[in-house]
Amino acid sequence: MSDSAQLRSKIQQQLIESGEYDRISLKLKQDLLNSGWIDEIKRLTHAELTKNGKVSNFKEISQKIEQVALDKVPADVKHGSLKEIKDFLEGALEKEL
């Protein structure tokens, strides 16, 4: 295993063990809900499911809406989550040095 792979594995383990993964994940879910993103993606998914009167499977729906869903994540939600991850990483790296 390369040094970078070992570091990544160690950081992931630390993220989970510290509870930060759950905290960041929960905050992201709440921010997406509060922004209306979840409801919008539900509507898009429903529209895609009922398109042409044909029911699609999960894989087809996922492929069709994944990029649209990612593009619709509000900038403030995206930046907030990235900042929390960055802050965690900086702290984790400081402990390593």
C-alpha cells in the first residue's frame, strides 16, 4: 500500500471513529432538506419514473438524474460541507506532523 493510500485509510478511519463522518453527513442531509434540494430531486425522479408511461429501473433513473442532482446542490451547502471536511483534514494532518 502506498504512503498516500495509507494516509487516506488512516484519515477515513479517524473520520469515522471520531464521529465527524456522522456529524458532517447529518448536517449535509439537514442542509439539503432545508434548501429544498431533496424535494426537488424527488420531483425530478418522479417525473423521470413516469416519463413516457414507462417505469424505469433504479440504475437508469440514477444515470439520468445523478449529474443534474449534483449540479443543483446549492453553492452555500456545497461550500459549507467542503469547509467542514477541509477543517477536519487540516486537524488530522496537524496531528500526523
